[in-house]
Amino acid sequence: MKRAVSSFEGSRQGLYIGGKWLEPKSGEHLPSYDPTTGRQWYEFADAGADDVNAAVRAAQDAFVDPKWRRMTQTDRGKLVRRLAELFLENADTLAEIETRDNGKLIKEMRAQMRALPDSYTYFSGMADKLQGDTVPVNKLDMLNFTMREPIGVVGMITPWNSPLMMLTGTLAPCLAIGNTVVIKPSEHTSASTLALMELIEEAGFPPGVVNVVTGAGRTAGEALVRHPGLAKVVFTGSTETGRKIAANAAANLVPCQMELGGKSPHVVFADVDIERAVNGVVAGVFAAAGQTCVAGSRCFVERSIYDRFVEALVERTNRIAIGHPMSETSDIGPLALSEQVKKVKTYVASGLAEGARVAAGGKQPRREDLADGWYFEPTVLTDASNDMGFMRDELFGPVVGVMPFSSESEMIALANDTRYGLASGIWTKDIDRAMRFARAVDAGTVWINTYRSASFMSPMGGFKESGYGRRGGFDVMREFSRVKNVVLDY
Ligand code: NAD
């Protein structure tokens, strides 16, 4: 793959439209910053409405082009599997690009990029399984059946926290089913999506099947969402942005899939092995420096073990190694954006004013080697309550609030006392209690004695203000295909 990290360094990147690399008609570019130094490392195009129109037009043309539309299902599946092979061959390069752009740990990005090809392979199986039904009709000599077909041009808007992982869950099924795509990656992390286009080309997807318009959300993103030529918008990002996007898409009656934020409850009962539960809570909230949508950032602990649990949690948190994301010994790296550090600092400060207490972390590390980067210590706030700002809002940083509960009913009320409903976790040896929690909690995913063990084979998505629609699993075939009823009198 030619597009290694070095090919971005100091470069100015274009847009990928209709199989060609183009300068933006807007003439505008934006800087992308290295989170370990805060310095610009390349520039990407800030697409305007004309660029977005060109990308949607290219995707519309590709959708009806016989090269794509009349490709056999078997060949389309093979093409997606070829992409999986190329992805695997280039996984380590993609990992380096991702780490350079968003500051996530290289060891985690390598593991993630080496795993994503399995997802492409899984979804490639949808290509030859798109089928309809023969439906009974209350009349003789009549054939009544359904056909499943691709929906058209899908607009995909991705966040900065896991650009390629978030993209794969929808790009892979969309391509297998025969749709075409316009991607608008986050303005903070466009590099890996641009690099992926080289593999799309090499795999042999016809020009225009996949297009990328980089740029700011309010310009490129909004122009895409407002485009009447889209069949669907898939958005992964914050609830606040999701609300605007859903309203803008609704003007053209374009449906959306919304993968939004979370403030997930993580519950610990007294019957657990404390060390195991502590490790689960730590991995659940501090992975990727807290920048995961499912972060278990509200921790509820049964009162009888509360003090012991907090002591063990603080001890474990203080052993987390903060460091450069390229170092194999780092446990957490920097946050992806400088604004994120400001946001986390502000919420920790207001939490203290509201009565919470810092039991671990709570500030930027005072270390010379980290001084320029956007690092924040993994932080445990005790004496928390659900009405405090940091317990209500998604911080997307390494902060967990801890509070005790006395009964199962109190715990359920506390867990569900949030506008979000993305994920949840419970640690207990009592399977009946775990199942009662699974039924009662308002969350799209429930983890029992584990956390963040997700699979592209199962449905992932939120309730309440965490969104609607599901990624993962075979059901997504319905999200990206449409059904047509055909009636034949003979
Ligand atoms: P964000 O909402 O700030 O931005 C996401 C994307 O939307 C970016 O590409 C941005 O450019 C674009 N955008 C912004 N304003 C827009 C507008 N008006 N019209 C069209 N596009 C616009 O989110 P972020 O900060 O990049 O990502 C973090 C958020 O993503 C967190 O809230 C996190 O929970 C969420 N997330 C959710 C999931 C999930 O599966 N539920 C997964 C990952 C991240």
C-alpha cells in the first residue's frame, strides 16, 4: 500500500469521487493535528456543497451502472472478500495511520485492524442471500412474491474515535448488498478512510461505488445530509449532532440510522471476586482513554463492599500507564482532540463543586515527555450522584463516577436514570439477578460478568437518546435493502 503514514506527513489530501482523486471545488483545506504534539501533520480537503453534489452524483451513476447493478451476487461477494484480504495484508499500515491521527494505542489499533477483515468476510455473505418470499394470495392463478433489492446511495458520517471500525459495520453490508456510498469522515480523523480508498480501487470496485468527501461537519456533513439523492443516512457520533442530522434528513424524508452517545451503567454486586470486577470496570471505562461510546462511566457498587471496591479500583487505576500511543508499554494514550481535554477538565471541576471527590487522577499528567500532548489521567470520582453534570452527560474521556446502592430496585432506578440507553454491565454470581437486570435495564447491550466484548455478528445500537437502528448481525441486511411486492396474474 502506497498510502503509508509517510505519504500523509506534510501533505495536502484531495477528495475521492467517481474513482478519481480531485482537488476540492471549494478550494479549501483544513489541518489535521497530531494528538501527541498538538502540531499539524497534514491537510485535508474541506468539501463544499458542489463537491458533495459531485460525490452523490457519482454514487447515483455508479448505482445504475451495469458494471455494478448487473454484477452477479457471487461476484459482488467475491469483491467484498477481496477487500477483506487486502485489508488484512495492510492492517499494520492502517493501524499506524489510525494511531497517528487519533492517538489510540498502536497495539490496540493493530489488533483492531487485523480483526476488521473478518467483518468484511462475514458481511460479504449477504451478497448471495438477498432473497424474497412467495406470498399466498386469496385468488387462483396469481403469483404474489417479494423481491429484496439495494436501496441506493447511502451517506455515512463517521466519528473520530474509531473511524475504520465504525465505517466497516455499515460499509461492508452496503457493498455486499449492492448499494453505493458517500462517506464523510470526521474532520479530526480523515486519514485512514482516505487510505482505505486505495484498497477499494485495488479490489476492483467500479468507480463511484465508494466516494469520500472530507471536511467540516457544518459544511460537508450538512450538505451530504441535506442531499435529496440519498436513500439513507448512517450517522455515528454525538446525540447533539444526531438530532440535527435527523431533522435535516427528514426534510427529504430520508431515513437515518443513528449510533449515538452513551452514559452506560456498570453495576457491581457484593458476591463478586472484587479483583475481577475492578479489572472489568477499568477496562470498560478507561479503554481508549474513555473515548468509546459504550464506556461504563457510571459505576454502581453494592454498599456492603463499596469501600473495599473503591480502594481496589483506585489502586488499579493508579497503576495504569499513561504514555505515547506508539509505545507497547502504554495502557492509555492521549485524547484525540484538545477540546476533549478542556471538556473533561471542566466536568471534573464542576463535579468537585457539586460535591464529588477525586479518588484517583483528576488532572493532566505533569510529565515533561507528555507536556505537549492531550493527555488526561484516568480518573475516579467518588461521592457521585446522578444529578451531577459528569454523571449526566457523556464526557468521552477517562472518568468514572462511583456511587453505592442498597437494593436491587434502587440499583435499577439509578441505572436507568439517564437519557441514554446504549450499553450496560453487571458483575454478580447470581444468574437470576443478572437476568432480572438484563430485562429491566434500558440499554441496547447488556454485558454480564464481562464488558465491551462485542461482535460484528450481533446487533449493536441504542435505546432512548443513544439512537435507533442496529449495526452488526444478519438483520442489517434489512436496514440496507428494500422489499418490493410483485403480483402476477396468469
Ligand atoms: P460528532 O457528533 O461531533 O461528529 C460526528 C460526525 O458528524 C463528524 O464526522 C462530524 O464532522 C459530523 N457532523 C458534525 N456536525 C454535523 C452536521 N450538522 N451535519 C452533518 N454532519 C455533522 O461526534 P464525535 O465527537 O466525532 O464522536 C464522538 C461521539 O460519537 C460520542 O458521542 C460517541 O458516543 C459517539 N459514538 C457512538 C457510537 C455508537 O455506535 N453508538 C460509536 C462511536 C462513537
